[in-house]
Amino acid sequence: MERNKTERLWTHLHSLIILSQQGSFTAAAKRLNISKATVSLRITELEKSLGVKLVHRTTRSIQLTDAGQQLVKQTQGAYQHINSELKNIESHAHHPRGLLRVTAPVALTQQYLIPALPDFLRRYPEIHIELEAEDRIHSLSSEGFDLAVRHTKEVSDTLVAWQLTETYPLLVASPTYLKQHAAIEHPSDLHQHDLLHYPRQKNTSSRWSFVPLDDHDQEPVSIPIQPRFAINNSQMLAEMAKADLGIALVPDFSAQSGLKQGSLRPVLPHWQVLGHFGTAIYAVRPYAARTPQSVHLLVQFLRQLFSEQGFAQIRKKPPLPDSADH
């Protein structure tokens, strides 16, 4: 292929890579900030130039052909490297600048990131942030994210990670609910109560497991539950608990404001819930030889943000043994 022709198709090849990552022409166009028709035209021109079909199109979906998959596999690493180097150069300008694509869980975004990020953006006016709030775990490198905030138990070895804070699961209920219902002294007493649950997997039985705070070597107490209400958002669970609907199992960061304001109270405070939620909040990014200055600045800002929240002060305790995820 002639050199000029090859260089002309670089943007077309990049569009194919983004299309393979996003899974649709509409999503690829949004990612590239161009029209859907332009993406389609680039793919068509690339196919004509190479003389081979790269994408199977239907009215509902797209699928790369074997040739398309091979082309993406062999070239996307180079584009990722170029993008990384451009960000590195841009971020080392005299003033921190550039676009940061960030993803974070919905509850953490609503409760902590959105109230805090205006201060960061005012502090660094040439840094731009594109934040995607979603609980789905993204493939950071393939979907073009510079940083992810994750609430998890462990981080993949393929990622660079900064721990922002430790977190713990808590049982909480409103003062009104606790006043109107039977006392709770032991996890087995939960059978008498309405429970508000964060479902982890569909069509599986739900259990909550506990050990005493002062005796982690004791055999865990495991309680099968039938939730009165379930939703995969911890902030909304806390709101349902505030509405006197039952006892909610939520991470401490979703209960903190209610506990401080008195609209929530801890349940079984001398027992530790095992597993269910992550044990820490991390900032993570794909591995690269250098980390852009803008990423460093955002990580430092998030560390300060979460250190000021005092999650660990809600319930101080020693670390749990590895068996905690029963």
C-alpha cells in the first residue's frame, strides 16, 4: 500500500478500533465526537482500500469479521501508546491541562465526587473531566478511561492502584423503625424484621454473615434472608432505611451522613458483617511507564477528600481474616 494512502487511513483505523470497543456506530460516534455517518463512511472507505470486509452490519448490532478482529488486535496497542504519550506531554506543560476520562460507581459519584469536584476544577481550570457514573466494571484501557474509582476487595495486578480509604459494611435503620419493632441483640433476631438488601447476583439465595467484633476467630453466623426491598444502589438503600422501611446493609460511606444527622442508627454494632461489599475505595488506572500530572493531581485530591470523611471512625476494628468472604 502506498505511504500516502496508508497515512490517510490512520484516522479510519482508529475509528475501527473505537467501534470494536464501543460495540455500535452510535457509541463510537459519541466517543470520537463525530457523526454516526462519518464513522460509517470511514469504515466503508477502509474496507474498500483494504479490499476486505471488516464489519458485519445489521439493523441492531455490529460484529467485526475475522479480518477486522485481527486488524484491531495488531494495531490498538500502538494507538493506546500514542494516546498515553500525548497525555504525558500535555500534562507536563507549565499549567496542568488536558481531558481526564473517569469512571466511578453511581453512589460514590452522587454522594462524594459531585459535591467535591467543583473545587478541583476551579483549582485547575485547564483540566477537563468527563465522568461516567456507572456500577458496571469497565475495561479501562479498551474504553479509553484515564482513571477509575472502585469500591472493591482487591485490584487486578494489571492496574496501577492507589488506596483512597478503607470501608466497612454496616447495618442501619431509622430510629422510628427501631422503636416500633422488636429489639435486635443477635443476628438471628433479623428473621423478625424487614430487610433492605443490595443484590449481588440474580436468581441466587441471599445470606448475611457475621462474627463478633471482639472475636473474629468464632465461627461465622450466617443468616438466610428474604428482603422486603432490594436494589443495586447503596445510597438508595440508605434512603429506604431513613423512610422507616427496614434494616439496610450498606457500605459505611452510604450510611455516614444519616448516622451523623441522626436519621439512621447502627444495628448490631458489636457484630461485623462479612464480605458483601468491598473493603476499600481505590483509584486505579491502566499500567503505563509514566502517570500524567493531571492524574496524579486528581488522585491526590481524592485521597484528601476521603481522608476527611473519617469512614474508619464510624467503626474501629482490626482487619478481618481471609475467611471473611464466606
